[in-house]
Amino acid sequence: MDNSGSLNHSRWECKYHVVFIPKYRRKVLYADLRRNLGEVFRSLARQKECAVEEGHLMPDHVHMLLSIPPKYSVAQVIGYMKGKSAIHIARTYMDRKRNYVGHHF
């Protein structure tokens, strides 16, 4: 399987090893959510034309190998994935139907 992508006049293979830490290193997140977060991240990556090549959810941080097209910056994709996954987790597992200013999870 070819893991590279293509645009109109170019071929690309841009992969990035990304490590990020949930706010306040919320270890409680991974007790119930660990098995569901992988699919959430894969779904969000597909929305930005990216792919999670490999990923590991550690007790207090996340490792991902992402394939990101050159038209998106790494910061743009990671910001999108972290923001949307936080909203999804809050709505699905914390019974929040809307975003509250000043509340962190």
C-alpha cells in the first residue's frame, strides 16, 4: 500500500510524530475513553484529509504518527483535532450539551 498522497502536480509523503498532553494531564480520561479515542482521532484526521498511521494512548499523553498533506500546517491539524475531540468528549461523556466559558475538562 502506498502511504503517500498526491495533489494536482505533485506527490507527497509528509509524516509527523506528534506528542501532546491533555489539559492538566487528565489520567481519568483514559479509564473509560481509551478504546473510543482512537476512532475519534482517526475520524477527525480524515476530515482534514490526513491519516493516523500509528497511535498510542499513554496514561498522561498521546503519541500519533500523522500523514498530513502539505496544504495544511501541522499546528492547524493538531489544533483542529484537539479542539474537536475535547468537544466530542465533553458532549458524549460529560453530559455537556454546549460549551461553557471558563470550564476545563
